[in-house]
Amino acid sequence: MAHDADAKAKTNTVPNANQSSKHWLWLLLLPWIAMIWVPSYNRIEPQLFDFPFFYWYQLLWVLISAVITALVYFKTKTKTKAKSRSPGDAR
């Protein structure tokens, strides 16, 4: 009986930092929504450097997606403490 209680206690404990960091993953939906909703950018005007809106909008989202992906990566990666190694430890 005591063993069952210990097992339940271990499975229910989730660090708050890990759980809250998963909320950052919702940002990854923004580029997907922006690209899947084609009627929002299916036009020629306004042009930028003689490129129709259809093209430069998509290229702009490539850059925005890279920034969002980097932000989500750094906000969700787990911070592990580096173990101090002695010179004879296996790598």
C-alpha cells in the first residue's frame, strides 16, 4: 500500500518550469496559420522592390519563423547542470 502511494506521488509531480515552458510551443502555430490562410495574402499589391505581395509576404514569414523557432527553442530547452568530471572519467 505504501509503495502504491509513493508511485502515485512520483507520477503526479511535474516541475512547474517544465510545464510552463510548454506553453511557448503555441507560438509555432503562428507561421503555420499565416501560410495556410492563402486568401489573406493572395494579391499583388502592395509591391516591395517590384515583388508582388504574394512573394514578399511568404519570404518575410521565413525570417519571422526562424526568429519564432529560435525563441521557442531557447525558452523550452531544459537547463542541465554540468557535472564536474575528473580527468579519468569516461566520455
